[in-house]
Amino acid sequence: MKKMNAKVGDRITFERNGMAHSGVVFKSMDNSVLVDIPDESKDYLSYTTAKTVVAHSKYTILK
């Protein structure tokens, strides 16, 4: 069974650096989604922006 890809507005969870993070999809592309993440995740991951790219195979859609 093929996995459903997230759509704009969906909340997803994904693992990065051994810790689970969640965010909201703001753009879906062929192989990945662009996600707004909370400032806590941004700081933990040492990112300069609260946005990240997650491959379709690396996340789970939250209900």
C-alpha cells in the first residue's frame, strides 16, 4: 500500500538528530515537503530559520 503524502496544512512528525520534531507543511513537492517548525526545534537543531525540508519517506502525518 502506497503511503499518503502530506498536504499543505498537515501536521507531521519526523526524526532529526535522534529526537522527534513536529511541524506544519507549507509546501508539498514531488519528493519532500517544506515544514514550519517551532522555535524550540529550530534552536535544538541549531538552524537559522524555523523551516526545514523533510523527505516523504521520513515523516508521519499526525491526525
